[in-house]
Amino acid sequence: MTNQPKTEWIDFGFETVPVKEKQSRVADVFSSVASSYDIMNDLMSGGVHRLWKDALMDWLAPCKGQILIDLAGGTGDIALRFLKRGGSHVHVVDINPDMISAGKKRSDIKAYSNQLDWTVASAEDIPLQTGTAERVTISFGLRNVTNRDVALREAFRVLKPGGRFCCLEFSTVQNATFSKLYDLWSFNAMPQLGRMVARDEAAYRYLAESIRTFPAQHDLARMMSEAGFAQVRFRNLSNGIAAIHSGWKLD
């Protein structure tokens, strides 16, 4: 009897799929929604995602001379905020060329084009030198990465000593009653909005499911510590619907 190679499995929303398939399936999701991604963010959160991203910038405290690597940077929302706050340069890294293409077309980002680089690449294999940037971020992207531990180690690698990594991501709601209401919204209204606006109900059903399978706040903090980050802490936003995790590369 011939031994068959062992297949490794991973979450894709509430599905379990072979590891080798997740990246392509996530790519299909974001290629489908790229053109409507920004407006859907406003609709799904009632605009609150803007406040969350502003809170992320408050923690990052951009200043002149700083370089940011924004992983899963998509349409450049974080990059634009960083540059407006005084940062000097941003490397936007995203595995999906359709998301990057949508970002490049934004009228509000064109004024900063000489301060931006756009790179199609995975957060698990960043094509930048070790110690490139003072800041590294990933916003609403880590849950879509196949190997999150590898991505965290890559984020640590490309930071300069003394640099800071911040992850803004959906997380675990802290209040049981509010959690039930949130479930009703995300599993019913969110896919319907996806169907009407992005013409893709399944994509937004996956995105809702992927939130529920992502590590809770303390678990992600532990993963960051294991990747080498020091002084790891997190801040809940909107009762834990989202959270910002922060860690430093000390040497």
C-alpha cells in the first residue's frame, strides 16, 4: 500500500480547507470586492472603522523620517493616514493586485504618490530587507493570512531595532448580550450588504466567519511575544469588536 502525503488543514471562515488552497481562495474573495471595498467598510461599520484607524495612528505617533511597512495594505487607507500625520514613506504590501490597483486609483492618495511604494507580496514573505522600517502595521488582514506565526516573524524581521508593530483586527466581543446582537448583524446584514453593494454575498459571509475563527486578544498577544516582540499589549475598541495589539523590537 502506497503511503499518501499528509494534507494539512486550516480555517477558511467556518470551513476547513487544505492549507495550500487558502491563499488562492482569499485572493478570490478580495479580487471580487476590491472595487467596492472602501465603501463597504463604511457601510458595515457605520463609519466607525475610521475611528479605529485613527486610534491606531494615535498609538503609532508618526513623525518625520519614519518609514512604515503596511502589510495587507490594500487600498492604502492606513498608508494615507500615516503620511497625513507626518510620516515620511510607506511601503504598501498586499498579496492581491486588484486591491493595490484600487488603491492607486484613489484621488485622495495621488498627492502622496512620491512617498509610496506598492508591492504585490505575501505578509509571510516580505521582499524587503531586514530592519527596513521604524513602524510595521497590518489592519484587518492578519486573519486572512495562511500562516499567522510566519507573518508575525516577518513583521519582526523588517522592523528596525526600537521599532513598533501594531495590528488592528476584529477581535472577541467582551459583553455577552452585545455579542449576540453583533452576531445578528454580521451573519445576516453583512452578507446582504455584500450582495447588494459588492454583488458578492459569499465573500462577506466568509469575512464574517473569519472574524469568529481568529485568535482572541490574549491569544494574539501570546503569538506576538513568541514571534519576538516585547512589551506586548492590546487595547479593545468598541467593546472588543476590534482591538489594537502593539509590540516592540528592542534589539
